[in-house]
Amino acid sequence: MRYAERTRRVGTVGRGLAALLAVALLTGCASTAAVEERHPDDPWEGFNRRVFAFNDALDRAVLKPVARGYRTVTPQPLQTGVGNFFSNLGEIRTALNSVLQGKPGNAGIASSRFLINTTLGIGGLWDYATQMEITGREEDFGQTLGVWGLGEGAYLVLPLLGPSTVRDTAGLPLDTYTYPLAYVEDDKVRFGLTGLRVVDTRAGLLDQEELIRGDRYSFIRDAWLQRRRFEVSDGELGEDPFATDEYDFEFDDTDFDDGDFAD
């Protein structure tokens, strides 16, 4: 399933630039209505909504049109290969964080995946490890801080980077510097690959925008927090909310008021 494949890919790039940008920009018009009751996890909602609106405007003007063009002109096998390549680079971060979290088994799986896909998969373009049923959990520094006992803190929408929490924001620098693209010395190559990574991830989310209804800010916040808590707890909080096409998010009734989808 294309959605399941892309959801895994977003998780792989974790809280780094591409994933957060792609998830953050999966939005329509931000609601400007006054907030009558503050969400307990979102004490800075006024600020967050303004940043959300900025990210949305940037997405509509630049990223979304480019992503549509990319998906139109790029054959599906090539799109899959591009996603596999960037996903494979994320295995290094997963291996390191698995060690820091005391999960040697998952560290071994991530290391094996990287070696197999880098060699047999020609730089990660083919995901042979998954075909061999070698799969594990993706890990990043935000998850590591959670395992170490640091509370997630308030929900926070970052300019360009999108949904986060105080804890995940603290882990962003380490996430960035444990992703191999940070060490590409040629600026043009590094920026080009980063741009491709963002566009490819965004293209994979185009079809999912129709799932967002009502107050898009609230929908994305609640969905993102539920997914993130599932990741940090290694699924101990229940079923993965993104594992199937049927979602069971808890929203207020106002989040599902009738309304038109934005283009």
C-alpha cells in the first residue's frame, strides 16, 4: 500500500527537516477562530496557529505544486527507489539511538538493514532487507530522551519544521547531525539531495489531505501527538493509529464540522 509505505518513510526520517516539514505542511487553511478552551498539551496554541498558517502558506505557494509536478513526471518505481535511498540513510540514526535506549536487538536489525540495502540494494535504492523480513522500529533522539524519562513538554509548531514538542525540539540538533546528508561537503549536492528528500516525502502525502476535515490545525495536532506517543512507547499505549486506513483519533465535535476541502 502506497500510504503505508510512505508513512514508514516519514517515520524513518524521524524528526529531521524533511519529515517534520512534510507532516507540518500537510494542511489546508489554518483556522483563525478564537480558542475557547486550551488543549492541555497545547498551552501555546495562539503562537502555534500563527506558525501553522505561515507553514501552510509556504506549502501552497511552493512545496505542494512542486510535489504534484514531481509525482506527475516521476515513474512510480523511481519514486520508490528515491524513498528507499533516504530511508536507508536513516538506519544509522536508528542504530545509534537503539544502543542509547538499551535495545541491542533493534540496533542489530538497523545495522543489518543498512548493510544489506547499501550493498545488495545498490546504495539503498532497493529495500531487500524488508523482502527478507528484516524489520525493526525506527528510533530518534526525541524517542531516546523519552526513554530516559524526560517529559514531552508542550506541543510546539516550528517554522518550516512543523509539529514537535519541547522534548523533540531538544533532540533535533542530534537528529540532524546523525543523518549522513549533514556530512556532504558539496553544498549544491547537499541542498539538492535535501530538497529531493522533502519533495519526495511531500508527494507521498498528497492523497492523504482528503482525510483532514474541520479544524485542520486541531486534526493534525491530535493525530501527530497520538502517533508520536505510540512511537516513544514502542506501541505500549495501544495499536498504531496509522497502521490501517481506519483512524480512531479523539477529537472534539467541532473538529468535524461540515466544510469544503481546500485545494
